[in-house]
Amino acid sequence: MRKWMVFLSVLLVLSFFLSACGSAPTATPAPTEEATEVSTPEPTEEATPEPTEEAVEPVVIRWFVGLGTGGNPEQIEAQQNVVDRFNAEHEDIQIELEIVQNDVAYDTLKTEIASGNPPDIVGPVGMRGANEFEGMWLDLSDLIESHNYDMSDYDPATVEFYRDNDGALLGIPFAVYPSFIYYNRDLFDEAGLPYPPHKYGEPYADGDPWTVEKLEEIAMKLTVDANGNDATSPDFDPENIVQFGYLTQWTDPRGQATLFGPGSFVDENGNAQIPENWRAAFHWYYDGMWSKWFIPNGPYQGSDLLAAGNPFNSGNLAMAHCHLWYTCCLGDVENWDIAATPSYNGQITSKLHADTFRILNTTEHPDEAFTVLAYLLDDAAPDLLLVYGAMPAHKSLQAAFFEGLDEKYPQGVDWQVAIDSLSYADHPSHESWMPNFAKADDRIKAFQSLYENTPDLDIDAELDKLRDDLQAIFDEVK
Amino acid sequence: MEPSKRHKLSASARREARWGLLFLSPWLIGFLVFTLVPMVASLLFSFTDFNLLRPDEVHFVGLKNYRHLLHDPLVEQSMLVTLRFILISVPVGMLFPLLLATLLNAKRLKGKPFLRTLFYMPYIVPMISAAYIWRGFLGTTDGWLNKGLAVLGIKGPDWWNSPRWIYPALVLAGLWGVGNAMLTMLASMQGVPTELYEAAKVDGATPIHTFRHITLPMISPVLFYNLVLILIGTFQYFLLPWVIKGPNGDPGGATMFYNLYLFKTAFPYSDMGYGATLAWVLFFIILLVTLFLFGTAKYWVYYPSEEV
């Protein structure tokens, strides 16, 4: 009997809250009410006794950092300095900095949006991060015009990177990260092989065109087992590899496949597809990992041999295709340089990452938010780019940026390769939007985990299954 | 009669009650704000299409989420993963601490305090640290265990990347946290009246008989307590594989536990309405399992105090 009384009491309490909160989920929030409240300054009666002078309430623009870089201690300090400088110079607008660690930033921002308390500006954020908030970004076209914002210092192709299919400009370039081949000079010297070409269009030292096939050929010679045999030798022992030839590092299947040309898992009608060049790419990667052995598979990538997840920095990987931001993480390998991305079927594709700051379309202060955005992109850019380790999208700032990198890496790196790589950016981007983005992205990554960790797969069958699963995921939101 | 009795409370008793409520209020407020209200809210969400990115477009959808759940292949897959893991980890999670407790309860064992501390210590290591330690320990090419096996001429398995070996790997890693269960079982064993063992000895019972017919029944309330906790914990399991294998259920969906799918639906996929539905279904499954355990407890759990 007593148990029933307890049960009924709980039900009673529940029903009380049900009735009290009945309309909560359907209530329309006022997105920036709290932001407006925050902007209310402390009472100023004492400070301003003159009743005729109206106190000017500054508009508070909240800047959310966390979807990309920006969470390291030195970055936090630099960002705060940038904010303080702006706030000291502007009485009408004040920036409020909100820094969230990357691993929880996506959930935090979603929760803020859901609770009607979104920030105004978000960034730096890349294409992939922005895609998770598709439909939430403000079109900047009108604001650029009304503020007479000067776009002449940007590469037009980089600006187009931020235009969506409807022609809306959802961002202004801030930091760009072209990709290219990082190579370890010592390993090439040891093998007696010439370095890969630095200039796009130039052949390899032996006169052969610089293609994916040529890269594979020299990568196999640079893949060595514990007995000193390379991967072209019949005595090669794949169970005891001590040095690998090549890896498209730190990217997902879309990024890996883009070495074989740009593409998308979404066709023009919004349906799932596997582009033929990408199908060829996945065969190449899979064979490279499990039968030709010049690409480290999952277990090798996670091993100490390859620095448990930072393969090129281990010194045991001869070549890695990666972005300019990888200069962040090259503290252990010393004698490296960069080279051109090879072509596939006559086409060169150097995938591009580009970070910027974006304005959420929920902002109640688009003009003020744009003023802050312009400040971050221009006046604050040198300080921010320095701590983010990013290549400026502003052409006028690029030379100084590479001088800084030369100080950090005195072995002499041919940074012109990075600048030239911008001309071979991927369109569509390998990070482009897909329907039901987060779920589709998960399914694609599950495919990556499968082929990187499972021998004896039927790759074609797995690709067909991937396409069917993606179609089902896309259909969920149709 | 009740109301009049209340009125008879003395001034000091009322003051005492007020102070009591005051001191309880942090917990009460915390419970209301952080537990009860979110619970009720999540129940309401489960009948809506609440998307985190479109909070102003919430519609009542009735039982649509619950119907969708019945046909969602990922629900079936994640629940199977969870049940498969329960079948492996719960027996091990019960037997291993029982074994340790029995060992530490042995009369002739030397250095009991040291061993007790040793076995309990991993329990106080933060889960995240333990995850990284185990990830390295069970590494395929450079893990200590596989290196040890290689010395014996055995090729160690690909613990973290094989759908077959990932569960034993997770169970092994989970054994680090059995210190608490071991302590409660040990305490319970040490509370068994010694005259029972003495009487059994006089009757010529073997140690196995003694353990089977005296120790186990006498500690069965603690075994029951641990079983309930382990079962509930395993239904909600996902932190360790999340840290070691990431958020995608690798390898091959083998770590896509129900709770992980729930979290991903609600937050990364932003579908809070459906995520809340998954949460309530999990709640009812756990409730049913717990009620089943309590319902069957009278057949196998022995409470000396209930004997008249």
C-alpha cells in the first residue's frame, strides 16, 4: 500500500509540472532578448546627474569561439586583447567574447540557439563546422554593400568559396589553408630518390609526369620493413613495416577521394551517388593499405611507429598530403619541405580549407555585428592569424605570414608551393553540404573506419552500401 | 486527526522543521531544476519534432517519434550492441569482484591491506585516463599485451579495430573499475557470522560447499545490489568506447551503444524530439529489467532479517 502511495505521489508531482510546463516546447523564443539585456549597462544615474543627457546603451555583440581553433591559452589571450582593444575604441558597440572548448562547442552552440540565446558572430569556423548549422548564417551581400566593405584584396575564387547555391554570400575569406605534399628529405636521401616536384605542371626528376601513379611508385620504394626490404620486394614483410611511403593525412573519405578530383556524394537532384573518380580513389587507398602496403592502415596509423596518430611528424612517413595548418604539429620531424599535389587523369586538385567568422541570421544587430566582423577580418587579422597559425586570405598580409613561418622552420621551406596550390582548390569543396549533414557525415566516417581497419573487403560492394545508406539518410529530411 | 496533530507542533519543533527544510533546500532545488523539470521536459519533447537548430518551429507530433523508433534500423542495431555487451560484461563484472573479494577474505592470504588497496586503486583513476592507458596497453602493433603475446609466439588480436575483439577489450578495460563492487562484497563476506562456518566445518563441509551454501546466500543482498547497479550502468554504457573509438561506433558499428545513438540523435543530429523518445524508451526498458530483478529477488536473495 505504501508503495502505491509513493507511486501516486510521484505521479501527482509529475502532473503538476506537466501542467506548469505544458506550453514550453512550442513557445517561440525571442532569440536575442537576453543579449539585449546583457547590453544594458550598469545604472548611470550617479555618474550622469544631468537629466537632459540620455545615456547611450552600447549594443553588445557576442562572439562565439570554439567550432574551430581558438581555444588554446595563447589564442584566448590574443582574442581577449583584440576584444579589449575594440571595446576601448567603441562606445556604441561592445564585444563579449565567449570561448568554448572544441569538443563541446557544437553542442553548446546548438543549445544556445535552441534556448533562444544565440551569439551574433561565430568563428573561426571552417566549411565543415558551418555545415552543421546550415540555414543559420546571414547573407552578407547587402551589408558588404551598405558598409562599402573593400573586397579587392581577396582572391575572387576564394570569395566564391563562401557563396551558396542560392547565390548568398555567407562569409568573407579570413584564413585559407591550401593543401600539398609534405615530404621528409632525409627519407628520400636515404633511399636515393629525387624529391617530388615543387612547381605545378613540372614532371618528376626522371621525366615522368607527376601523377598519382608516379607518387605510388616512389611511395612503394619508400615503404620499408624491419629487414630493410621495400614494398616492391617479394621478400617484403607487411607485418613488420618500419617506414611508410604516403598518407593523405587527417582527413575523411571525402578529403581522401578529392586527390582523384573534386566530387560529391550528392548529385544535382539531391540523391546519393558515388562519383566514378572517387570510386577509383577508394580502390587506390584500399589497395595501398592492404595489398601494396605503401599507405599505413588503421592499426599502423594508431601505433607508436607513426606517433600514435601524427604520422608525418613521427619521421617514419615519407610523404603526407595535408593542409597548411599542419605546420602546427611538426615539432619532431626537422628536415621537411613541401611539394606539388600530383594529378589524376590530367587534373590536379589541391583541396582547400578556409576558416572565417560568420554572423548568425538570428542576430538582432546585423549592422553592428558586421562592424565587428569587419574589425576581426581587417584590423585584428594580423594578431589573430598569428595565433591561429593561418595563412591570410588578405593577399597583402601573406608575405609577412610566411616570414613568420620561416623563423619557425629554418630548414628552408618552399612556401610558393602553398600559394600556387590555391589555384587548384576543389570545387565543389570536399566539405560541402549534404542533406541531414551530421548523420550523413557519420555514415561516411564509418565507411572510413571500415576500410582502414578491415582486410579482404569488397570495396565496390561497400561503396554501393554506402550510397544506399546515404540515400536513406538524405530521405529522412526530404 | 492529522491536521490537529500538526497544529500541536511546538514552536521549537516548527523552527527545527524550518531549519531542516532550509538545509535541504539546495538539494531540493537542485533536484527540481536539474532532474525533475528536465525529465518532464524531455517527456514533452518526445511528442514533438523539436530540432535544436529550429527552436521556433516545434510541432506536436503525437506518437510519431515512438512509431519511428519501431522502424529505425539504428535503434535495433544499437540495442543489439548493448544487449550483446551486457551478456559479456555483466557476468564478468559480477564474477571478477566476487573472485577478488573471496581471495581477499581468505584467512591465509598475506598482505591483505596492501592487496585490497592495490585492487581498489584503479577505481579512483579517472575514466578518461584509464581509457587512454588501456588504449595503449591493448594496441595492435605496440601494445604491451600483444608484445607479451608475441614473446610467447602468439599473434595478438587487433583489440580495438576488430568487431570481434572490441568487446573483450572493453570488458578488460572495465575490470579496472570493479574496486567498489569488490569492497562491498568483501565487507559483506566479513559480516557473515563465523559460527556458520564453524558449524559447517564440524559437519565436514568442503570449502566449495561452504562457499556455495553459506557465503553466497549470506552475501546475496549485496550481489543483488551490485547486479542492479551493473545492469543499469551497462544499459547506459558508452563513455569508454566514445573516448577510445570516437563517436562513430567504430569498428563497424560495434560500439554504437544505444546510449551513444541517443546522445548523437539529440545533440550532433539536433533531433531533440526523437532523442527524448529514445531516452524514455531506455528508461522504461531499464525500469522493466529492474522490476523483473526485484520480482525474482525473493527466489534467490536471502534476507536474514525477514526470517521470523
